[in-house]
Amino acid sequence: MGVSSLMKAAFPLGFISMQPGSDSSVAAGNGTSQKSMVPPGALHKGNDTYTMYSGDGEKGWPGMDQWVDFYSMWEQNEILINKSCDALGYSGVPNPTADEQDGILEAIAAESKESGLDQRFILAIMMQESKGCVRAKSTSSPGDQIHNPGLMQTHNGIGSCNEEGDMQDPCPDSTIKQMITDGVSGTDHGDGLKQVHDKAKGSGAAQYYRASRMYNGGSVDPSGDLGKGCCTKCYASDIANRLTGWVTANHNCDLDGETGWSPLAHIDGSASQSSQTDSSTAANANTANANTAANAGKSTQWDGDDGMWHGNQGNWDNGQWDGSQAANSWSASGSAAGASGSQWKR
């Protein structure tokens, strides 16, 4: 199914309003979406560029009136979703089918209605965490070894179509729904987007940006600067850019020590590194162990084949992290497991 036919299947009545919880919001459950027509002039497609944002999520950051509409956001991100498992560097992992993508759309719509969160925010987090690969591999963090499965790389979630070598093809709608539910509504072990949004200060776009930082790193730095603190320092900036149209343009945030990489690197061979599965997710977001959170931001590589952490820029030594040579970014080079996409860049 091509882009146009997929969008017609997902949005049979045309363009949609993005206000969650209103009569015009999308409702899922029967494969058909309820929505109000929006004049083409009301669509906001944004720009596929990357602007580095810093600070507290307010001054200088894009407001919600600058966000792309959901229809355009999904359509523009299909270039990555269609090749998402390839984009993660996986070998032998099928990319999402049209039916599986329909399942993602329905799950996002249902969770948006249930939680009251903007669908665009849910989609942006999913793209950040897995690029939409329904068979995204589970990851874990050093220290507490919190498990991060699925589309949203959730905190000990139960939804996954690629768990410990048990890859499901096709990925059932029920499992896709569970992956999105784990990420939005949370799990028995940690917060989801709904909980961190409720805890985040402020309102509007700034509250969403702060919530994204909390989902990634557990909290907002005491300074209020979303580019400081644990884990992926560019995370909130990335989410702001995804919400304003960024899809394939080179990444230009240097807070994590790397910049200029291409989201399409594994697809077109344009770069040796790319934004791969973001393992920082709820594993770091909900840990109560400050040392784990601090160490999680260091530079290592995860070998998903042998379940060990490796690092040519730092090493674990008797439970201690030797980060003297470590940068604040994941290395995309190293062990043979990297060829199958078992390592990522933070």
C-alpha cells in the first residue's frame, strides 16, 4: 500500500483536527477514524530542518501554533516509518507493513483520546524512540538493567514484537496497541507520557517539551534547562523539531557531543552514524538510582547479541564507570553486533 492509499485507509473522511478530547479528535477501535474536515489552508506542514533549541522550553522554542498537523506529520514521517527497521541498522528485521502502520495510527488515536495528550506528541516520541519499527529490539540500561521494549522503549513494558530473539511477523494489532499504551499510560514499573505530562510544569508546548525530557531522563534539571541533566541532552530539542516538521534533515544539536548525522544513514549510506533506538527512554526516566542515571549518559555500546556493555570510549570496571575517554554520545562503531543494529547513539 502506498502513501496515498495508506492515508486514505487511515483517514477515510479527509483531514483532521488535532485537539485531543474534542468531538473532532480521532477515535480508533473499528479501523475508521472520526474527525472533522479541516480546510487545506489550515494544514501546517512545517519544514524538514533542524534548529537546536536550548533553555527552559519557553522563550525561543516553537509554540503549538507552529507544530505540523497530524495528517502532514504522519505522511512526512512515512519515509522513515516505511524503512524504520532498516534505519535502526537492523539486519533481517522486516520493516512495518501497511497493516502494521494502520495499527500504529489506531493505537495513537485511541491513547490520545484516553489520555488527553496531543497525538502529535505521541507520534514524535515514538519516532524518537524507534522510528516506528514495530519490531524494535528491546534495550536496557546499565546499573539497574531496566528493560525497554517496543515502539516507545518503555519502562519494563510488556508490549514487544521482538523480545529476546522471538520476533513476530506480522506484529499483531493487540501488541502494537500494548506498546503504545505502555508508553502513554505507563507501566506497573514506571511513568508513561501521561504521568510525566501531568507532573511537568507550565502549559502548552513548554509543558510537552518538559514532559519529553522527563520521559527521557526522569526529571528536568533544577536549572530548568532542558539541555542539562541525565541522558540524551538533545531529547527535548529533538522533539520540538519533530513537532515542527523535522524528518530527514541532518541533526544539528551538539549537546550530546555529536552533530550533523543523518536520520537516513543506514538507508542511503550517507553517514556512518545515525539516531538509532533511544534506550534512554523510561528506563532512565523512572530510575530512583541517581548513579544509574548519571552513568546512563556516558558513552558505551550495547551488544544485543551477548547482552554485554562494550565501550571503546569507556568501560565498566568492577561496577565502576571509567569515563575518562567517554563522550556524551553513543558510539556507532565497534563490535560485530553493531552490524545487526544492536547498538545505538544517544
